[in-house]
Amino acid sequence: MENKQFVIGVIVSNVSGVLSRVSGMFTRRGFNIDCLTVGETESKEFSRITVVFHGDEEIKERIVRQLEKLHDVKEVEVLAPNETVIRDLLLIKVRNTPATRQDIMTAVEIFRSKIVDYSPTALICELTGETSKINAFIELMKPYGIMEMCRTGLVAIERGDNCLKTNS
Amino acid sequence: MRISGAKIVVETLIEQGCDTVFGYPGGQVINLFDELYLNSSRINHILTAHEQGAAHAADGYARATGKVGVCIATSGPGATNLVTGIATAYLDSVPMVAITGNVPCSLIGRDSFQEVDIVGVTMPVTKHNFIVRDIRELADTIRNAFKIAKSGRPGPVLVDIPKDIQTGTWDFEAKKDPVRPYPLSFASESKLRQAAEMIKNAKRPYIYFGGGIISGKASAELLRLAEKIDAPVGCSLMGLSAIPSDHPRFLGMNGMHGHYASSVALDEADLVIALGVRFSDRATGKKERFNKNFRIIHIDIDNAELDKNITSNLAVQGDIKDALFRLIPMLTEVSRPEWDERIEELRREEAERLESAANSAFAKRCDNCTHKCGRSDMIEENHLTPYQIIDIISEKADEHDIVVTDVGQHQMWAAQRYPLKNPRTFLTSGGLGTMGYGMGAAVGASAAEGRRTILFTGDGSFGMNLNEMATAVSQNTPLIVVIMNNGVLGMVRQWQTLFFDKHYSNTTLARQTDFVKLAEAFGAKGARVFNAEELEKAAAEAFAHNGPFLIDCAVDCNEFVLPMLPPGGSIEDIITEIK
């Protein structure tokens, strides 16, 4: 069966243990998570989790139904790729040398990245975008010497006025 | 009124209609037990021998009554001892609230004495669980636990209450009524119309139901549907007791150890109407083969069960009683003489196979028996067969007596053979298959209404939690324990016979336990029987006895549970005779 990527938005009660419940469901039912992010919403009663995973339609359906069954889960929506704004954020620390500095600066400009820290030996770039753009930037930085990096994982929100409810 | 947290717990339990709780005291629930002491005229606490027994007792109480069962344990080992019982209830969708004490909030996370993160431990085996860190939320959390436990598809909920929450004080006002479950969800009209259309086009429909018919109280609707569309009915292990075993449309349980006619009819059907059943692997065997011949309409209250194990052709989410109530008028009454005739043929075939299997087993009994069970006493001409034991006991029993089983061969024999009449009279650990379930469950089931319970168990299963005999004696439970004692762990041994070249690894018990003396040591009565005549006599005594009575029945270790669909196999692989 076709193996494709799914991005789902999950509204959960903002209570302790909720992340364990959601991630635990994936573990114990044998579903793999590519990436999971969690953060605040416009209401302090709810948090929003974005989960990215690979699978076929059947697996997606099972995941959605199992999530909906969790008591702390209020709403689940599979986000259609074409109708969704998806972003990942990268912080990357690259070696700073007089020989490479200018090349890095050029790449930063082209990718609309930002330099957020600068020292004689290292600089930190910040980049937001879709996964492919971030991956391309990382590839580009490799020759200059990546000292350290971290990514937030995906957050996603639907275009238009359709919303995941936080008023149940 | 401002009262202690411990009192809030007890008052909330009473408010929720809880009359009996099962538990075991300990350091972090001592305040709670003080309140149970002070309120013993309003709420009955039954002390078990082990927390696992308390969890199974709460489960048995819930299965027998349909009410929420409650168990209480202290922190750490008390709480972890509940886990098997909670998991048992989870797998079989039994409404339960488990209350555990924990160390004071200030000591949590420091590996304090008897501290365990029981919320973390039980997360995968509860419907939901809570730790109460604020006394202001205590009463509502317990109410919420009851609400979740009994809503939709029932299940266990755990509430962990640190000691300082119990000793603190807060305002409490009892609510007039117990919490109501969340509103039921109802099947969509269009889905039901589609179902009706599929049924109309079917030639050989087969109704397959599970425990959902019992918890959804839909027995009458189920039978009306079967009558109207002239269909045979089969069930899963959890479905047993929903309709009378002798109902003319009922073919019995299907699946791994199901009735031959029931399993074959399922395979020959062109439409399976699956009601409140979850297509466990023990029921379906090889999934790719299972639904090769038929289409499936699957109706269940739990949306997550639809298309989980088997992909159906029509999945309908909603309350089963309502769905059937609305579906039936959409159907026209039909009769299917050809399908009926085929079903009758299968029934005759089943009877013949049963007879020939019994004869061949008799001839081969303990032939070349090389194992060291030291049970030469059983190799008698007129020794007891498992079915005979069940028949003799059931003839003496009342239809309202509650039948409980442990797990293994005896469980399957009881499931196949015991004539059940009323819903909630057959309690067994189906999903988790918990050996040792029976003693606790029997005590709990009887505690609810004082009804007699009959526990069918094996010498293996009974050995796991026989300490609850002490509880049965302290409660003077009207309990008849029937041990099918074959000196071996029979079910595993059966697999070893069939699939492991008779390598009887660790299934020959070679124990020398005298179960009659054991019963007497506990303060119960007991008898050991080798043949039908002795069993008749012992059973008469047991049924007349006021209190627990153990009957140790000698059974041949070469008795097999048949038929058998091998694990991961299909109907073509059915074993009806041991060569």
C-alpha cells in the first residue's frame, strides 16, 4: 500500500501527562512518529500537538480514531498538504572563519535566513520554512562545518477560516 | 461542610451509588481506611488476600451487575498488584474505578518508600487515569472517573490520591444523583439504510456478536433481528450469556475453540453482521483468509474498533441497542430454507464429530503416558470427562447462578458446554487471558447480590490466586470451586502436543497438593472425585452447603479442547480430532 506522509493537528487539554498519553498511544500500538511538536494555543485550557507520520490510509484512519478515543484529546484533524501552511524552524551553529564568512553570508541572504549570534569563531543562523528548504540549507552549510544544530519539528495550520476548535 | 480528603473519597463513592468496595490497606491509604471504618454501615469494604484479588473482585462485581466496580490499594506494591486486574478489565471493557494512595505530593518523584508512578504504569491499560494534586479537585475527579468508566464502551479508570490530599480538608457537598454517562452516540440513518440494503441482498447472513450486546443490553433486539432475517447467530467468548445457549438460532461461540457449526457457518456466510464484537485474533485466525468469502457490516459503540482488526464493508458507529431497534423496521421478513438446511446439516455434523472425538479420546486415554504426573489413579474406565463435569454441575445449578472461569482448557470447555440462560452469568477473562482471574472475580460477583457462584478452574490457574479462598471463607461466599485437575498446564501442553513435538516443557506439574486439605486449611469444605457418581454426591453436598466448597475433579491430561483452529490458521486447518 502507498506509504505517504500525513500531518495531523491535535487539540488536547492542557493538563500534565497529556503528551505521554498521545505519544504513548503511538508507541504501544506500533505506529511510528516522524516528528511531534506541542505548544500553547489561543486558549490556556488547550495545547496543540502537530504529529507527522508515514503510513497508508488505513494506518492514518486507525491513528485518528485511537487519538479521538483518548479522554484528553478534544479534536483531531488530518491536514491536507495543499491547504496547509507548514513550518519548521532551524537554529544552526556554523564555524566562522575569515575564508568562509562571506559565502555563509550569501547563503543566509538567499535563503532569507538570519544571523542571530556572531562570534569570531562561530555564528548561529535561524531559518524558518518548509522541510525541503531547511534540508537544503543544512546541506549547504555542511562544508563550512556544522558545530551544532536543532530543529523544532513541524507546526501546521490550515489555510482559510477553517479552524480546529478549542471551545468544546 | 469542610471535611478531610479521605472522607471526601468515601462520601463521593457513596454518592456514586457504590455499596461495596474491595481492597487492602496500607500506609498511604490508612486515612481512607479510617473513613471506611467510620462509615462501615453505609459502604461495605471486603478485604482480599492480595490486591490482585481485589481488582479481580471489583471486575467480577462489575460484570455480574453492570455497575462500576471499585477497588482500593495503597501506593507502590499495592498499586502495582492491581495492574493485572486493571488490564483484565481493560481488555474486556469492564467498568471499574481503581483508587490508589500515593506518597505525599512533596515526596513524589524522590523514589520515596513505596512510591510508584502508578499513573504512568497504568496509562496503557486504563481508559483514563488521574493523579489528584489539589484537594479542591478531588470529588469532581472521582465523579469524572465514574463517568468515564461507564460511558460508551466501558473500562477501568484509576485515581491516584497522594496522602496529603487525603489528610487535607476541603468543602464537600454530596450531589443528589450519581453522574450520568456521556450521551450515547447514535448510528447515522444513512448507514443503517445501507446496512438494510446489504442484508436484503444477502443469501446467507450470519450474525456475529460480542460483549457489546451484554453491555449495550441489546439481547432482545439481536434475537428479533435474527428472527426477522432468518439468520444463524454465533458469538465471541465475551458474547456468551447474552442470549440463552439453547436458543434455536444460536450456534455457540466461534473461533479458535468455537463450535464447529458456528465457525463453519461463519465461513460459508456471504454476509457477516458483526455486533459489538472486535474481531480478536483468537476469533479470526489468519486475518487475510478470515473474510475471504463474506462481506461485513460492523456496528460498534467504539469508533476505534471499526476497521481496526478487520476491514469491514460497512462500518457503523453507534449504540448497538438503538442501531438494531432502528435497523429492524427497515428490513422485510424473509425465510431462507436452503441456508437453514445447511445450518442443520452443520449441526448434525458437529454432533457426529463430537461423538467420534469422545470415543477416540476414551480409547487413547493415557496411552503411552510417559509424563511424571503420577496420576495413575485417573486411568479408570469410568473416569470423568470435562463435559461430564460441566453437565453434572450445571444440572444442579440455578439459572441465576454466576459461572466464573479461570483461563485455560477448563475455560474453553465451560465456554463450549455450560448452558447459560441470562446475561451477565458467565464471567471470564477473554482479552487478557488472565490465569488466576477466577477466585477474585467469583468473590466479587457473589458479593454484589449474594448469588451463588460456580468457579470452573484448573489446577494451574487455581494455584495462581488460591489465597482468595481465605476471602471466600471470611465472606462465607456461596462459592463452588470446581477444579479440573489434570496435573498439567493443559492448554500449553495441548499446544506442545500439537505444535512442539510433545516436548512437555514445564507443563507437567508434579505437585503433590492436596486440594481438599487445602480447602479445609482455609476453613472451607472440599471433596475429591474420580467418577461421575462421586461428583454427583459431592455436588449435591456443595450445593446444599452454606459457604465455599471445593470439588477437586480428576481429569485425564490427554483431554483436549476441540475443535481447534490453530493460531494464525483458518477454517481449512480446523483440528477436530487428535491423531
